[in-house]
Amino acid sequence: MKLKKTAYTFEQAKVYDVTRFMSPSGRAIHNMELSLLKYFLKFTSTKKNILEVGCGTGRLLIELFKLGYLVEGADASKNMLKKLLEKARLLKIIINYKHLESANLKIKKKYNFVYAIRLLNQTESKNYALKSIKEMIRITKPGGHILAEFVNVNRPRIGRNSTKTTRLSHKIISEANFSENWGCTIIKNKGLFFFGMGSIMATPTLFINIVVKFDKLLSTLFPRYCSRGYILLKKNDKK
Ligand SMILES: C[S@@+](CC[C@H](N)C(=O)[O-])C[C@H]1O[C@@H](n2cnc3c(N)ncnc32)[C@H](O)[C@@H]1O
């Protein structure tokens, strides 16, 4: 596979878990994402045949695995997948993974549930991100589910942001599903990080739990205004 520019490098793989998710605020952010992911799995009654696209070091995937979910991973970065392998070895678990790019998932197998978290915003363009969702749908069984998380285009940008981010919205995805005939029904629209991840990162440790509680409440009430959007699609049964 040709090396994708958006695939994380050796340096990024080395520091990914440590710099983002080890501090008290980083842990809080991780737990918020994990609990929402678990909510969707519970809601769809999925336990096995799950694939994370853009799984990286397995931050979420390994947690699910520990809880008894059968999850596989795919990522465009060999360095991130190497980290995933190292973590799995330490835990003495076996994780199936594939070195693939999201817009061209060379997978024949069909999954019950395919999800992507913190992937679509990393991809090179809106078209590429939508193509990735289409690929996720292709490798899902009829009746199965696809969970796409994205950086919300409707959310005003606060502060400086030097990195390029591909942004989507519930509406953009819903319109593409309709106009491109993806063959899915949208089951749920949710949001997370109403205050933005930066605000949680900046919160003193003592107050993190309070901010998280408020964030969850406001995210439930106003999903379309959150910095991250989640959309759950169900692949229609064949007629
Ligand atoms: C921010 S990390 C997220 C990792 C994991 N999902 C998580 O939440 O911790 C983004 C991951 O997407 C991968 N990636 C970027 N572009 C990709 C693509 N086109 N296809 C597959 N993976 C890609 C990167 O290599 C990186 O591992």
C-alpha cells in the first residue's frame, strides 16, 4: 500500500497515548469517548464482529476487547499498528488488524458494526471522508451498524488551530446517504464535547468531574452544537 500522508508517523505513534490520554483531563476525555462508544454498542446489541477503522494504537479497541467485545482494527500507519501489537502482547491478547486506508478497505469479510473515531477529521478532504464512510458501509452486513465520528463543521472555531481538519456535520452525512443512495437509515445523531476538548484539557484536576458532567448534559441536549458529532447508521436489509 502506498504510504498515506495522513497516516501517523513513527514520532506520532511513539507519543500518541502518552501525550493525549495519560493526564487527568486526557483520561476524562478518553473515558467520555469510550462510554459513548459503549452506549452505541449496547444500543445496537453488538458484541462481536466489530471493526475499528483508523484504530491507531488501539486506545479504544483494546478497552472494548477487555470488556469482552470481539473487535478488529485497521489503520494506514504501520507505526500505530506496531504500538497496538506491543500493547496487545503485554496484555497477552490477540488482536486481528489490517494495514489499510479507509477509502479503500480491501476487506471481503462483512462486519456487524464498523466504527471510526478521530479518523475522518484526519483525512485529506471531505470527499475522502465521505468515501471512507461509504467503504465502512460496504463492509457491514445488511442490518449491521456504522458509527461515524467527525469534527463538527457547524461549531464555530475557537482559538488558533494550526492543523488542517476535515469537518463534517450530521446534515452533510445525512444528505450524502440520501443523494448517493448509501442504503442506510440514520438511527441516532449524538454529540460530545460541547465545551470543546480544549476546555477540558484546561480545567484544573479538581473540577474535571464537574465540567465532564455539564458537558455530557449539554451534549445530550444540543448534539449538533458539539465539537464532535456522532452519527449511527443502520445498513438496510436487502430487498
Ligand atoms: C487521531 S488517531 C485516532 C486513533 C484511534 N481511533 C483513537 O481514537 O485513539 C488517527 C488514526 O487514523 C489513521 N489514519 C489517518 N488517515 C488514515 C486513512 N486514510 N486510513 C486509515 N487510517 C488513517 C492514523 O494513522 C491514526 O492512527
